[in-house]
Amino acid sequence: MKIFKYPLPGLSVAMEISMPDGARILCVQTQNGVPCIWALVDPSNPMIRRGLSVVGTGSDVEHMPQD
């Protein structure tokens, strides 16, 4: 297992990123003004597209994806 960082393409409401199947998101923070996700991954797993929603603190949420 390894920890990988995934810079996000921006702060859109919904997006998809590629990461190994089974990745576990550890935290979301900004680094040098860029929003990033850090995840525990097994790089030998096949890559999948994972949907994400970014919502600001205090914002209304109309729809959140279900797992």
C-alpha cells in the first residue's frame, strides 16, 4: 500500500478522477492553493473512475451520490 496525492482539476460541483480500485481517501486539503486528495492505494489494482462532489462549508446540498 502507498499514499498517493491527487490534485483536483478545480472546485467544480461534480467531477471524476482515476485512482486504483479500492483506494481509501484519507484527507482533502489545499496545497499551494490547489485542492488535493490524499488516498491509501494499492497501485497494482486496476484503475477506475471515481465520482466526487465538492461542496463548500455551509453550502446547501441538493444531491449527494450514494455508495
